[in-house]
Amino acid sequence: MSTAPGPAIIDDKDPAVRWSGVTWNEGKNDRQFGRTCKFSRVAGANGTLSFSGTSLTVYGSTSTTANASMTFRLDSDEEVAYNVRALNSTPVSPPAFFHHQVLWQSPKLNDTEHTLVITQKTNLTEGQDSVICPDFFTYVPSESAITANTSYLVDDQDSRVKYSGSWITSVGERNELMNQTGMFSAVTGSSFELEFEGAGIQVYGAVYRNQTEAVQAELKLDDGSPTTFAPPEPTDDIYNQQIFQASNLPRKTHKLTGSLKNSGLFIIDYFLIQPGDPNAPPPDTGSGRKTPAGAIAGGVVGGLALVVILLMVFWWLRRRKRIHHQKELEAVDADLVTPYPVSQAANLKPTHPNQNTLSPLRMAEVEPGPRLSSGKGGQMEAQTGNRDLSFIYVPVDTSGSEVSETLTSSPYTSPSTPLSPHRPGEVVGPRPLPDPNNPQLAEHVDSGLRFREGDLPPPRYTQE
């Protein structure tokens, strides 16, 4: 639906209309829009209206008490006169008024700013009041001219107003209703519906006197609560009667419905719609009802409470899992045993029988063990480099000897005859110190060995 549901309407009291001087008077009658109109008895009195749009129409009230003339000039165009002729020379008491008359109408205009000048052309006497009385203006505004105070007119005959039930259209040239039309119903259940886009709406009608039953109707906007229209019995016919109004609405598409609840006479005349602030955010597609602040706050608090509960559940599950895992570890530790208990012999530190007779330097020069040679007779080759020999390894055949089970199971050297870790069955003992009384072994300064003639040298050496 367009943001311009109909022509915009301006009342004679609107500040946009400037009535010059003190020669303009205000006529008051509930048959007129806004219940007022402007008239002057002085020729030359004028008023101006500046607007931006593509068309303009001037409506007013007239009477036939005297001859009168009023002119209308748009921009630099020629003046166009509206004339009233008296029905007779004798003033009618009370005078016969015609309301909602079209006094002047523009052709199709360029979409730009225009100025209309209204001029009173006839001098009138005291008994000739309100012969020509401008009432209101309708125009098609430029989009840039729409403001929050703009009101659009939707007549009862507009095709966007949907009627259901039994309705009658009232038409008459002296009709006091807007555009001289109105919709009438006195059948219970008759209803109407109007969809519109805007921030406010008013519904106007009429209430007639001397009816069999006072009218009672209900009107509802969107999904809101219904509003009852039940005016008291009037002493005279009332026009431009406000039936319903709503303001400060969200800028969206709304639906207004109304229905007659009894057999009273229900009269619909016109609707006024306010578009709201054109600079406001675009219309939403919601239901048009604002979420209460309490509901928003409750939703926030509820969301925070849910987060706290989820965090507590997560912490409890993690703690439960950690406790369960700890219990599993404790159960496994209880089943573990040491498969190889340390024996008392294994705790003994290896000692050397001659450690008290060796100097620290010579103790450090002792080789960690023999290296097997590929020579004959199971002999071993001692490698000492240029260092002094402190010990030698003497191969001993132990195939016939008895070896203690305790001694053979220990990886450490026993003070008696431990097994060599290099070759099974070969007992390795500490090398004895050189004996100076033994002529077969002699210590030399080059740390080498000398053999007497006739003795066999090791396999890798010759007598030369």
C-alpha cells in the first residue's frame, strides 16, 4: 500500500493558509470540516496558500442570501471567479447553506511549489454573512512535502473501504457530509474494514436525532481491544462526529474494523490518516504491537538464568568425570605389584680387594674389562695403550667347579669368583699386582710385556 492513501487535506485554520488583514471572519458550524470556515465582507481581502504538489481543490460553504463573487489565481495564471446569485431579493431567514461545495479546482500541475491567491470581490452587509466561505483544501503533495503533520483524506466511497452486511449510500447536493456522501446502516452485524499504512487514524461520521434506538458500534484496530461507540441521544443532527481515533502507531500496515451491535443508525463519512515521520525507519512487518518492556526484561533474565544452569551442569559433569577417573587410577594402583624385588646382595656396592693399595690415579686407569680376542686357546688380548698395567685377566676353567646360585644371579662382581658378564663359564677375577719375585712378569717403563726366550708369545705377536 502506498504511503499516500489519498489526497492530503488542509483546514482553513491551518498555519499554511495566510488570511491577510482583520477583514476575514470565522464561520462556525458543525457541518463544516473542522467546524469552521473563513469569510469576508470587504472587497479586496485575500488569503494565500503555498504548497508543493500536482493538484489542488478548494471546498467551501455558500448561501443564496445575496450576489457575491470570489476569485482564485494560481501562480501567474489569470483569476478564475466563483459567483453566487441570490435566489430572490428578500433575505431568507435562516439562510439556506450548501456545504462541501467545490469553489475552485486546478488542472494537472507540475510537481513543484505553487501559490494560490484567494480574493474577496464583493462588499457585503451585516445580513449577508458567509455567502462564500472557504472551508478546506485537498491536494496531491510532492513526496518531499510530506511531514508528520500531514493528514490524508479517505472518503467513505473509497474502494479500499470494504463493507459487509446491509449498507445504503446517501447522496444529495445539499448534503452536509464530506463530498456530499455517506454510508448508512441500521442492521445488526453490518461491518466495514480498512487497511492502511500510517502512524494515526481518525474515523468521522454523523449522529442523527429522533432515532428509534441509539447507535452502538464496536471498532477495533489490528488485534487490540475493541472500542465502543455509543453517543447519547442528540437534540440535533451532528456532523463531523469523531467515532474512533488512534495515534502514535508503528509505521506499518494496520487493519481497522467496525461493526454495528444493535439496530441504531450507524453513519460512516470519512477517514483521516497520518503517515507519521517520513524520516523514521521503514515500516516493519510485525503485528504492530510493541513488546512490553517487562517482557523484554523477563526474557533477558530468563536467558541469563538458563546460561548459569547450563554452566553448573557442565561443571558438575566434569567434576563427576574427574572423580570417577581418580577412582579408576586408585583401583589400578592397588593391583600393581613389583615383579622383581631388589635382593640384599644387589644393594651391595662392588669393591676392589686392593683398593687400599692403589693410588687414585692408577685406580682411574684400570680398564673396565677385557676385549675378547680371536686368538687360540681362549687367550685374551689386553689393551692398555701406553698406560701402566695394574691388573691382568687370568682365564680359569670352571667347568668342573660348583658355582653358588646366588653368586651367578648377581650382576655385580663377587669377592670370590664371579662370572664374567662377557663370556659364560669364564671367571674373571681382579688382576694381581706385579710380583717382583716372579721372573716371568716384569714391569717396564713403556708399559709393555717382555717374554723370555723359549716362551710362546700371544697369537698376534712373533718372537721378532
